Amino acid sequence: MYDEYGSQGFVPIGIDIFESMDITKTKASLYSFPILNDLSARSWSLYDISNSIPTNYVIDPTDTVRYREVGFTEASIRAIIELYLTGVEETPVVQPIEFTSIGANPVVGHSAVRFTLPKAANVSMRVYSTSGALVRTLCSGQMPAGANTVNWDLQDNAGRTVGNGLYLYELNTGSQVAQAKVSVLK
């Protein structure tokens, strides 16, 4: 994407924060555009990124934000850029799925996770450990547009209470993914 669209005024770039250069380099090798290792979170703040990563933007040559999406879908980004390049007057703005609240952080006892869907969707919300292991599936099925809440009782899929540590919520609609970190402290 970087080579294809950079000469036409679009410069795709990812932002990675709070991780070592080795981790950033590993991530960068997975994508066709560069990743900025933003340890100071200055770029992160500039784009007003919430606690959901990754957040992707498409900014046209006139500095107009044409697209914003939480979660990574290279095909979606390519489609928006292609629409702009083929002269479509109004590029549709894709409304992202977003976490609106992950409750108290760190979590003690239980967690109420709130999120917004721009339209009704088949949704799965899962909790993962920092090693990437699935801890719990909190919901899986159709959910209405608008504000939604899912509760986590700090138990894994086997009904055992999880230990202290950092966990990752993943909200997936099939076309979009949002992620948020949460600490458990009992």
C-alpha cells in the first residue's frame, strides 16, 4: 500500500506505542506499510486515539480525514483510497465500532464493558491473556445498533476466577475489530 498510494498523496502508516523496537519491527513485517514506534504517544494523542488499537485513518492529499476504523482491515483501507482516486465526490465515512467504557481499570470483582455499534451486527466479544490465549468468550451473536453492555465476572471459560494481570478485550463484527486493555487486580 505504501508503494502503491504514496506517490498519489496517500501515505499509510501505523502507530505502535509503549512497545520495544523489536516488537514494532515484528509487527511492521506483517504489513505493507511502515509502523511508527511512538513511545512518547505524541502521534497517538494528535489523532485522538482512544484505548482501542489499532485505529486506522485514511487522510487524503488535502488533509481531509476520509476514513477511520478501529481494527485492521487492509482491504477496507484500500477500498476507501481507491474510491477517492477514481473521483468519487463523497467518500462514505465508515462508522467504527468503539468501546465507550471498560469500567474501572484495574478491575476488582467484575467488569461492565460498554461499546457502540453503528448498525446491528453479529458480534463476538472475547477476553485474551497477554500471551494471546483465549480466556473467555463473553458474547457471540446478533446485537442491536447503538449502545451495548457486556459483563465479565472475571472467570475463564471453565468457570475459574482469573489471576491478577493484564487482559485484552476483543470486539469483532467480522468486518471490524476493536481492542482494549484491562488490568485485573484482586
